Amino acid sequence: MMRNAATVLDVIRERGRRGLPLERLYRQLFNPQLFLLAYGRIYANTGAMTPGVTPETADGMSLAKIEAIIDVLRQERYRWRPVKRVHIPKSNGKTRPLGLPTWSDKLVAEVVRLLLEAYYDVQFSDRSHGFRPGRGCHTALGEVVEVWKGTHWFIEGDISDCFGSLDHQVMGSILAEKIHDGRFLRLVSNMLTAGYLQDWRWHATLSGAPQGGVASPILSNIYLDRLDTFVEQTLLPEYHRGVRRRRNRAYQVVVDQIAKARRHGDRAAVRLLTQHRRLIPSQDPNDPDYRRLRYVRYADDWLLGFAGPRHEAEQIKTRIATFLREQLKLELSPSKTLITHATSQAARFLGYEIKTQHSDTKITRGRRAVNGAIGLFVPRDVIRQRCANYQREGKPAQRGALLHDDDFTIVAKYQAEYRGLVQYYLLAQDVFRLDTLRWVMETSMLKTLAGKHRSTVTKMASKYKTVIGTPDGPRTCFQVTVPRDRGRKPLVARFGGIPLRRQRAAVLTDQSPIMASAKRNELIHRLLAGQCELCESTIRLEVHHLRKLADLNRHDRPDKPAWMHLMAKRRRKTLVICRTCHEDIHAGRSSASLRN
């Protein structure tokens, strides 16, 4: 009898925590519960309805398909299909390749990812934050702010084409150290070497993991964990000297002068000297017997903070480049791997500017300066680039693509774009600078609404402006309310009303922890119920998927079939139905009907 997914993953996780090797891992791929868990985690992704080299998508998923995949895996006849490669634009005007696997390959890769993540994640360094449950950009940045005080130099690192340059032989040897199962290792190796189709021509993948592949993030973390180990076990101990910095002589001189002025009763001198003392570090920032090296990594971006001379920072950068080249067959990007003076310049990491703060101006309040503390800031060019998306010829402009949407959708879209950026930069000390973007987006939104209704910005502002309460007091925003019948709450879309105040505890993570059981997923529970939700049949059940709920409103038919009404009522993109009803839906037939 197969154990449930939670038990399997807990056992694997415990072996990883104890550092024990994994044996006979391949047979876990015969467990339908793991496939149900994997299905429940990826079916809602946008890419689930995007075909790869075959028309297969999440639509039509069934327990029978899971059994068929497991049967092929049990006979070791599973063959990965090449991914469909497309190119998507980057912010610098270039493009990067993105792989689109077939649905079955996504499902198997998600099971592989679940097994690898359960085993390896508990062994990863605490300084690794990318593609890990409960961690993300904000946890990495929070570590820099809390721990890196007194940094003199930032060493910014970026690996050239990291995903596309992972050496398959090195990857295989790393996995083989702890996974003693040849069948599982061959499955992973075949996934990496399946190749890709571009313009319908097959190309071999001699290195790397496909960007867009479900298992690629965990494989890259396993690979780059070697870099984390090298930095933590070799570089950090070597560049960690001294318990505390020695006392700053200039600071001690001012302390003595304050004591002398107090003995003479000179209150004015005491006040001036006390203010001057707040500008001076109490410890010597140039202590030759003190060194500190700190490290954090998010995916292929890493950052080092070093308290010491520049020539030693150069040595550290060279040693990391040598290690990557010789041990991991990777190269640093010359244009993105920089050594930055922490006080006079700003390092760029995860979209933020990072500086070591130093107060060199007169202080009038009774508090000490923030000498040596790390500050996070919003890059000015990010604000300019974001504003440019809503401008034409330097002024806010309407967005023609939204003119045919309703007012609720227009306001909701602007708010979603604005809120996403604000929430990301809430750790910045100058998050208030995003008010410029708010004004540009607000004006663009009002011009879009005015163009839709052949009205003016002033009239649109007067129609939708309102005041809402927030934890930081009342805020002005623009609100569209759509009433609903049967006593249901109205739909509300707002733009603005978000206080632009720094939040030290703001945390955005990459993904949620793994669910305890596949049965907790509502869709999986409905699928396991074993009944068609249209005709109540119990044979040949499948899941009908929609890309998004808005597709239900694009049909101009006055008499929408029962399945549309049911999905709209439930507000679900899925419907568990039998094969006959599914064929009727795709054929446009309305023979399937609800039974009361």
C-alpha cells in the first residue's frame, strides 16, 4: 500500500537533515499520491495551459493519465520530450530563452522537484534565499540590513548564463554523492539532455537546465550549493579576524574633551562636543587587525560585504572566479561583477541600491548617527523606467489597449501593477519616492477612463475619488464599486491608498511550504470524489481547465451552456467531468446538462 505524500516527503526530509544518503528513490515515482500533490501545485500556473512541442496541456488531466505515466516509469520507458524554446525580452533590450515543456513532463518534473527539495533544502546554507520555501528577495535583503553593519566594500557577483551553463557531468557527480539510485540519476540526466525545439528544429542541450523547467530551480540550487560551501568553509573563516574593532582614537579625544568641559562647568562646550561625538565612530573603521566577510546568494546573484582593504576584496573576487571556473565550469559576468565602495557608492542587488550609511552633517536631535548601518534605497532609474511605461512624450498618457475594458477592470489593473512594485520596495528607506510613479499612473488611469467615456480627467477624478481608512490614517484613492445581487458583497477596485512608509518586517517569499496532503487541495478532493459534476457519471473522469475565468465572459451566446454557468458560479477554472461531457464541451455541443 502506497504511503501518502506527506509521509514520503517527511521521511526523505529527515534523511536529508541527518545527512544520510538516499537509496531506491526511483520507486517513489510509482506513488500516485505524489503525482496528485504535484498536480495540485502546478495546475493553476499560467503555463499549465501553454502547450509545448505537443498540444497536450493540463486540460483533460485524469487519474488514468497518472496511472499511465507511472506504468511507463515503472518499466523505465519514460522519455522526456524536447522543450519548445521561445525568446522573451529583457529590461536591457536583449532577450533570454525560455523553455516550454509538455504537460506530462511538467508533472513528472514537479514530482522530481518535490523529492529533491525535501532532501536537499534542509541541507542548504542559510545564506541561500532563491527558490526556497519561506525565503525570497526580502529575506535576503533583510539579512544584509540586519547583519552587515560596518561593511567597507561590496563585491557584486553575477554568473554568466547560469541556467544555460550548468555542466551536466558536474551535476551528475554532485547528485551521485548522496543519491545512490542509478535509475533516478538516469531520469534526471535524460531530462537535462532532452534538447529543445526552436523554429521546429531540434538542438542538443550539451549543458544547462532549461529556463522555465519545473525542476531547474532546485537543480541550480544543488549545483550552486558548492559555491556556498566554498565561501562559508574557506573564505569566511580566512577573512574573519578580531573580536572587536579597536577604540577610535579621535572618538576618545572628544570623550576626554567633554569630560574636561564638564569639570570646568562649560555647558555650551559640552553641548557642541556631544553633537560632534555623534558624528564619529566609536570604533576604528580602519583597524588592521579586524576583518569581516559576509555573504548572501539569491539564485545566480550573490553579494559579499567586506570590512577590510580593497586589495583583499580584489583577492576574494579572483578566488571566487577561479573556483567557479575550475570546479563548477562557470564564468562570472565581467560587466556585472563589481567591487563597490560601500559608503561613497551604491551596490545593486535584487533591484535595490545598497549603501553603508555615514552621517557627516550636523545633528540637532538627541540621537546617535547611523554610522556603518546598511541602508536600502529605490534606484532612480527604476522609477524613471516604470514611469515611462505610462507616458508618451514625457507626459502621462492613456493606454489604448484598455479602452474597451470596463472601469472596474481598468482600475484593478493599474492598482495591481502599482501595488506589486510598492510591496517589493517597502524595505527601502526612500520608498516615498514612488509617489512620483503613483502620480504618473494615476493621471494615466484617469486619462484612460476619460478616453473611454469621452469625458475629462477632472470629471473622472470627481466621480471615483474617495477617502479610505488605513493603519497610517485616512488616504485618498480612486474606487470603483460593482454591486451584486442576492445579498452578496459588492466588488471593489481601488487605485492608491497605500501608505509609502518603510516597513522593516515586509517579507515576500518565493513559494509557500509544501502542503501536508494532496487531499487538502480542493481540486484533488473533487477529482477523488469520482463523479462527473455535470451528469454524475463515475467512469472516465477528466478535468476541464480554462486559462482564466474571464474566458467564460467572451462567449456571445445568449444561452450559455450549464457548464459555463457552473464554473462562473463557483468561480473556478476547473470542472471535473466525464469524457463524454468533455468532448461535448470542446465540440460546442450543449448536450451535457446539470442534474438537480
